[in-house]
Amino acid sequence: MKTLHTVAEMRAAVADARRVGKTIGFAPTMGALHEGHLSLVRAARARCDIVVASIFVNPTQFGPNEDFAKYPRTLERDSEQLVREQVDLLFAPSTDEMYPAGATTMVEVEGLSDRLDGKSRPGHFRGVATVVSKLFHIVQPDAAFFGQKDAAQCAVIRKLVRDLRIPVEIVVCPIVREPDGLAMSSRNVYLSAEERRQALVLRRALLAVEQAYGKGERSLAALRNVAEKTFAEVPPVIIDYIAIVDPDTLEPRGAAATGGELVAVAAKIGSTRLIDNIVLPQ
């Protein structure tokens, strides 16, 4: 695996691959890799000739009171994992490389960036759209691989690609979970043992909604109430949002579920904010 730190190096490597007709699969990450990230790499390996991963903790997607400073940075360990997964190229730029002095241009997907996590974290999706646009411009992948856990982010990126006519296929891979059902997240390391136990309520709430839907409940208000009652069983957990929305527009389709809706939850456990979701059966 070659590790590249500059845009020029990355573009040269991409040009070499293109010159011999290779397809490029790309898994962008912020590092602190877990099995969820590695599943993206494996999906890219299965579909493409060359696999590129990036590790960059993007400052523009963090708010002023969020965890940018303490976000786990484990480049050496991450690199070892990517070598084992037979990644061809690792792009690990500095902040100055991605945001050169005087850079003021940002990308915003209007109509989506203030929904779900965007509403709770103002400016978050603007930072995501900006860094993903930059990475696509640098790496020029045929396909890019993202995790379903970040469903709202996936919706933003799908629309970004459509609106800007970026020639990349967006592949969304299933959520990878711990044996007890907790969605894997780099932020899980922040949880104490008790908070880790409490965090399981996110998954239980989603399963309760899925079960109620399976029994015939279609009212969005009633389905949200099912989730709220489940969260109420663990009072220390503070709900950020419970949303039942179209997975592309991130808005409700109406007052009743018809199948295929995204059921997304976000909550704070202590100082840690976690997200999870399911998609209702058609």
C-alpha cells in the first residue's frame, strides 16, 4: 500500500491507474477504523481494480462545541488494517493540503443540509459536501462507498453527485453492528461501560418501530410514539431526533408509512452523540 499525503501525489497515482484502464473504488473515512469502515474497503475491492481509502478528520464538519479536538486519530493502526485489507492507495492529507491558506469556497446542498443531523448540527453537511467534493475531484473514483449508518449523509452525497453531474457511482453498504446490535461507530470509544449499555436503546427503539410496522401500524405519529416509549425506558439517554422520512428527501411522505421509509434516530448518551437507522420493508 502506498500512503500519499499531497493532492499532486494522489492525482499522479490516479493518472497511472487510468492510463492502464484500471477502475477505482474509493472509501473516504476520518480514520479510527472499525469493521464498518473495513466493510466499505471490502466492497470496493470486490467491484474495482484499484482501492483507494482516505483518512482525513475534516474540521469543517464539526461545530464549535463538538469533538474535533478529541476525535480519535490512530493513523498507524489504521494503516496496518488497510494493508491487511489489500488497499492499494491511502490518501492521508493534512488540513493545510485540503484547505490551503485563504480557501473560502464551500459547497452546500440546499434543501437537505438542514434536515436530521443538519438541523441538530448546523453547518455539518456543508462541511461534508465540501470535503467530499474535494475528495471526488482529487481521487476521481468510478465508485465511492459509504455506510448506511450515515443515511442522511448518503442522501446529501447522492444529491450532490446528481446536481453537479459528478461521474461517480455512490454505493451504500449495510450497517455493521456489534454482537449485541449497537451500530459500530468511531465514537463508541467515548462510552463508559454503563453508557455502552444504555446506548443499546437506539437499536431497541428501531426494532420496536419495525415490529409495530410489521403488525400493521402505519401512522407516523404512532410509530414515533413507539420509539419514544422505548427511549423513555432509559432516562439518561437524551433524544435528539426520531424521524420517519423518505430516504432521499429526508422529509415525511405523508401522515402514514407506505414502506421504504428511513427510520432514523439520534441521541446523546452522556457527552456522546450516536445515530442509527433502519429502512421499513416495502
